[in-house]
Amino acid sequence: MKILMQFIRISVKRILAYPNEIYMVFLQAFVSVVSTALFWAVLFSGEEAYGHSQEFVYILAMIALLSNGVQELFFGLRDLEYLVQAGEFDRYLYLPRSPLLLRLGETLPVVPMCQQILIALAGIALVTVRFGIMLTPGRFLKCVGFLLLGTVYYQMIYGAVTFLCLRTENISSLRDLIFQFGDYKQYPLGIFPIVIRFFLTYIIPMGLVAYYPTVLLLGLDEPLPQLYLAMPLAAAACWWSYRTSIKKYASNGG
Amino acid sequence: MKICRISIFIEIRKMKQYIINFFTSLMYVPISLLIYYFLYRSILESGVKLAADVSELMAYYTVVLFIRAAVSHAMRAVYDVFTDINDGDLDLWIVCPVSYPFVRFFRAMGSVIVTVPTGILLLVAAMCFWSQPDPVGVLLLLVSTFLGFTVLYAMMFLLGLLTFWIKTVLTIRDIFWGILSIFSGELIPLQLLPEKLRFFAWNPLASVYYMPARVLEGEWGYLWVQLAYVVLLGGAALLVWRVGLRKYESQGG
Amino acid sequence: MHRESLFRKNTETVHAVKGISFTIQDGERVGLIGVNGAGKTSTIKMMTGILTPTEGEILINGFVPVQRKREFLSQIGVSMGQRSCLFYDIALKESFRYYKEVYQVSDSDYSQRIDVFDQMLNIQELMDIPVRKLSFGQRKKAELVCALLHLPRVIFLDEPTIGLDVVVKENIFQFLTMLNQKYQTTILLTTHELESIEKFCQRIILLKNGRVLYDGALNRFAGMEDYRKISIPKRSYKERGFTFPNAVEVGDDVEFTINIRESDFSGLFRNMIFSDFTIRRLSLGDLIKQLEGEL
């Protein structure tokens, strides 16, 4: 618990060292929302629906932002590869705590995470008021629960790929490929053929962190993906990748 | 001039890595194109009227994505300038009888001097599947892409120079990327904007993707607009550099 | 012309260390020395659990390092001279507080230790300064404090004084000596600064190409006590007709090495004025160069 408080403390102190960053991060989240809203507003241009209602795509955009905020918990994994290449990962190995916990904790961006989550929640509130959507606490909790589940699942797959850098050092192409699929988060899964929908649900699960939580929030009647097999498989892959790669870790620098 | 030539050649020696990165980023083009294809097909099939059909939109996005893969190195400028200023590496530059902005620019140019023509050639090869590309148009696309790269680089350089005043600019860069995606025509073709907002097609960010795509379609007038932005933004970058250098604190020791 | 294949990769196995074996007792101060690429850092990394040895066994306080058990990691302190463990943008005290929690140091122990460290390293005055604003020497001192806050039983220091001035180096070694004497801390140190090794370490392990060349007391290294370096003016050297095979010209003087056990020097300095010649013991650097020359 104490170490967790330290992580939060360091994150807050860091952002206070550069107070402008607080406004900049807020602005960044805001610009992201505006650009998505503008995109859909132009495409809708007065039309009500094209397979998906306006409120669906706007809520989807807000849930995508919410998932971005939640995924900041795993921010430390993103530049793990560069850390390994620079030999900076060594110090996590001789400290008496889990190297991954330390890495994720030290880089936890508390303030940006909270800002994104708040803007997303505000956006959801705005859209529900504007379109007169009835939200219930039950649906909201299901949405958040599924979002968290989807985030963990996605991060396990991402982690399984990322940990390979402990042995091979250069996996940026593969990692960037996964990142590219992040663009799919913003779009309703229904526009894609079934093969792509399966891919985006179980392989690179972008659908789990945006589309399906949106379905749950709006109480739509759509079957949810079954993760009973997929989650344990992803967890096993992630664990195996880490354990085998750390044994082959060769460090860098002298 | 000699130092600029040498700067370009230094980067050309690293071409292997740049080419690998370029081809890797081209691999992602189909992923993005797939999204746009299914999205716009879904929209147009539901009866929505847009100012272009699916094939025109796909052609547009193909051009934009190829150009994006070719000029992506310009995005590094913010980070390079930011680290030079914050880590004190700028010391090594300012004690040499060279102009830091020019050397940095020509090094960046060196990194794209092969990827841009390669990207254009691959694009032309891809375009042969749906149209007959005009050779003059392709040549002017090449020129337009280099101009767009210069405009993008100048803007990124300016953002990096803000480090003299506000110490950390990486979030500003991320904000800029968001704004760039809207106003450059990357996210949505600017001709799809409502009538009242069509003037955005003339904004400087449109020089990066939208204008080159239009030049390829025969609207060569945009070249002059790009050139004007190169002069304007290049001048602004040099001015801000001079003013900012006085505030340089040279960290580290 | 060497042609590189696009698809096939030529690999070569390089043994960073091979067949090294040593035992270090509690409270020893050991210098691990050797030229670049000798295997010093690789050895330290294996002993701290960063690298997994391909063969052989390592035990530190009864623990196998690569298993990275918490009890083991809590007993060691590591400072890699070229790597920073501080949080760059925030006040130094935040980094200290962080490592206090990582190592689960109690509040009272933390305050007490900071006071002790402050007496030797003057760190209290740096506490509220962001790390990026500290000088290089101040940062190195702070790095050391982070590594030692939990008073480890064993300290591994990889180039801890690299790039530091004489005064700061002196401070750091006095501090390490205090820790060793007061808490019986075992210290394993790698550095290229052989004068520091001579002053601080009782024992050295000399590595070359991943192998141990010498492991023992410093004063018995390569017959350290047996040799002396003599420096006399060139003029005198020529006048006396000296022809030592290892003589080298250094400015206006000639330097050569003699083994005082093997040679008779009664006539060497006859009729010479004291100010005309100097005699000194060989430094560790001299001995290593000599050994390198012989091998």
C-alpha cells in the first residue's frame, strides 16, 4: 500500500514540476474528443443513422477515451523496449519488488489518467443529456466492469508481445502493428465483416475496450463475446513470455 | 551549402534503417485503408450523400497514407530539439560554425530523400490498379510532398523550440498531432467539410497531406500556397530560434 | 571484400567471463579490476541477478542471485555508475522516500540514516532541489545514498566515482570506509581509477578476457613490494652507462623498474645528489601494465 502511495506521490510531483503540463494534458484529451466529434459530425451531416445511431457513435468515442484513460495504468510497458536497449531495465531486477510493478508504478501518469477519465465521463453525461438516453447504474457498472476486463485482456496480449524485447530487444515493428489496430476502437464493429470482428474481439481485442462496453452502457441487445477460454490463454501467454524472456535477458551497457 | 550537403549524406548512410522503418510503416497502410473502406461503404450504403464516392475516397486515403509513411520522420523534430535543449547537447551545436536549424533540417531531409520518391513510386504502382497516373502530376506530387514535408518540419521545429520557454513540449506535440489529423486532411478529406468550413483547405497544415493529394488530381495552384507557407514558417522558425537561444540554460555537467 | 548475407546471420559466441571462481568473506573490501571488456560488469551483473550465468553457481549470503528472492534483494545494494536511479524532474527527497518504501525502511531508521549520510556527504542541503538541477557530483552522491539507504550487507559498485573530482571521490570513499567499519558491509567495487583501489581495497581480483589473472591481497600483487620505479635525469643515465631494458624516457628523465630483491643497488646512486633521482613503489597501474606487457 505504501509503495502505491509513493507511485501516486511521484506522479503528482512530476506533473507539478511542470504545471503547464496539467493544462496541456487536459487540452490533449479535449482535442481528441473534438476531433472525433468533428469527424462523426461531418459524416453524419444532418443524417440520423446509417446502421448506428448518432448517440451510439458519440458514446463509443467517449468510451474509447475512457478506455485510453484506464489503459494509462499500463503506460510503463510502452517504452519497455527502449529501456532494455539503453540498459535501464537492469535496476528493476535488483530491487526487492516485482520489476513490472515498479516499472508500471514509476511511470503511472495519475493526473493525465484522471483527466481523460473525467473528460470521458463528462462526455458521456453530455451525450446522454443531449439525446435523452436513460442510463442506469447497473448498465454503467456492467460497462465499466467489461471495460476493465477488456483492458486486462488486451494488456495481457500486448504484454506477451512486449516482453519479447527482454530477449530480442527490437520488437517495435510488431508492437507498432498492435498500436495501429488502436484506430479500430473509434468505429462500430458492425461495419466490419465477421472475420475482422472476430480478430478485433479475440486477437487484438479493440472491440472489448470500446464497442462492447458501449453496447452494455446503452443496454443494446447484442451477444457479448465469451472470454472464458481466451482470458486464461492470454494470461498464460503473457506469463510464459515474461518468464522465458527474463531468463534470456542479456542487459546492455557496461 | 557544403555542410547541408554533408548533413544529407550522413543521413543517407543510415538509409538502411530508414528504409526498413518506411516499409514497416507501409505495412500498416492496408490496416488503415480497411477501416476507411468498411466505414465509408457502410455510410454510403445507408443512403448518406457525401461529396465523393468510395473509390474516390479510397484513392484519396491511399495517397495520404503513403505520404504519411514517407514523411513521418519530420515528426521527430520536436523530440530532437527538445532533448538537445534539455540535455545540454545543444552546446555541441552552438559552438560550431554552422546554423543549427539548417543542419537539423537537412539531416531530416536526408532521412526522407529516398523514402519520399520510393513512396511515390510505390503509390504510382498501386494507382495503376484503378487509374492511369499522369506523369506530370506524379512529378509535381513529388515536389509537393517535399514542400509539405518542409512545412511539417518547420512546424515541428517551432514546437521543439518552445522548450526554451516551457521546458516540456511533448504533450503539446501530441495535441498538435490531434490538430494535424483534422486540419491536414488525414482524418477526413477536407472537401467533405461543410461549405462554411471549406476555407480550411487553405490552412498551413493542409500542405502536408491534403494539398499534395489535390496536386496529384491536377490542382497545381496549391504548390504556390505550399511554397508561401514554407517561406513563412521557415522564417518564423529562424526568428524564434534566435530569440530562444538567448534563454538557453545548458543543463547537465 | 566482406559480403553480408541478407537473410543468414553469422554469429560468434563471446565468453564475457569464463571459469571465474572466488569467495569473498563478510566485511571484505574487494576491487574488481581489468581493462575494458575484461568482464567486470558482467560479473557484477551475474552476482546481482541481472544476468543468468550459462554455467556454474553463484551464492550471495546463501542465495542464488538469479532467483531474485526478496530477502536476497533486500540484502544487497547496487550502484551502476553510468545509470541513474533518481527521478529527474522532482526534488531529491522524493527519490529517497521512494527507495525508503521500496526497501521498507522504517521512518526512524530512514531519518537516522539520512543524518549519518549527511555528515559525510552533505546531502541535506540537496533534498529540496530537483535532480536535474544538481551537479554531476551531487547526483552521484545521491545515487549512492539510494543504494545504501537500507544498509545492505553487500554493496556492488560499478564505477561509482566515474567523472568525479578528487574532493567528491575522497568523500565517497571515506563514506564507504565508514560503512564497512561500522556495519561490516562487504563491498565489491569496479573502477578504472586504480589509485582509489589502492587506497580503499584490501584485496583485488584482476580480470582479463573474462578470466581471473590474480586474486589476492593488494600488497602481494605481482610482487608489488619487490619492485621500485626509479627516475633519474637523462644526462646521469647516459653518463653512468645504465642499460635497463625497461627504461623509458619521460621528459628530461629516464624511468626504469628494478626488483630490489634480485639486484644489488649499492653502486647505483653513488655520487648522486638526492634531488637528482626519485624512488617510488610501483602503482597498481604500473603493475597491471607490466603484467599486460608480459602476457
